[in-house]
Amino acid sequence: MGTIAMDKKQITLYYSSLNSLGKQVNAYVESSEMEHLTIDIAKTNVTGTQWAELADGLNKNISELIDQDHADFKKIYGEKEVNLDNDGWLKVLDKNPSLLKYPIVIQGKKFIELESASDFKQYMKPDSAGLEKPYKKE
């Protein structure tokens, strides 16, 4: 059994408030009418088991969750390819939460990386409920 709660009626967002994409996606989630749980990895410790579960749900390695092209990553680790074990990659995320490549949304058993804030719109309910349509079908 996994450690991350998966509910079809709730959106769970893992994001970093230390980067603009994370802030934008969080704003979309917070303004949606959906039940949600937001986890800011800059303020909340995510366990290694949870990171492993997130990576597994996305069919990725933990290293693929990290933005290795980010200027801060290159400043710390240099320009050459970095080879770390899973524990090493977990330490990168723990010490540098701004390096999370993309916010991760979970709904039910579906795990999705959001590459842009607008990607979240597919989860939002339309705001036009109750508005009269400007045309009539005849």
C-alpha cells in the first residue's frame, strides 16, 4: 500500500513555491472548485518513499523529477552530466526544492507532471454554468 492518498474526488498537488511555475499552478489549484490538497515541498518534508511513489506513478526515475538544466543545479553540480544514486537525487530535492522540474498532480490513480500552468485547466470546471448561451438551437 502506498503512502500517498489517492482520491478520485480530490486533486493533490506537489509543487515548489520557490519557482514561478509552481506558484502559478498552485494559484490555479487554489482557485478551482475542486477538493484539493497542496504540498509545497519548500515548506513540507516529502519522504524518500513518497518521492519514489511519485516517480513510479509517473513511470520515471527520481533523477528525472529534477531540472538538471536549471542554473542553480549547474552552479552546484557543474556543467557535466551528474550521476547519483536514488539517495543522492533525494538529497538534491530535499536541499533544493526549487529544482523540482514540474509540479505533480495526482487525481485518483493518475499522476501528471504539469509543464505549464495552463495544463491544469483540463481539471477545472467551466465557470460558465448557469449563463445563457448567446445562440439558440432550432
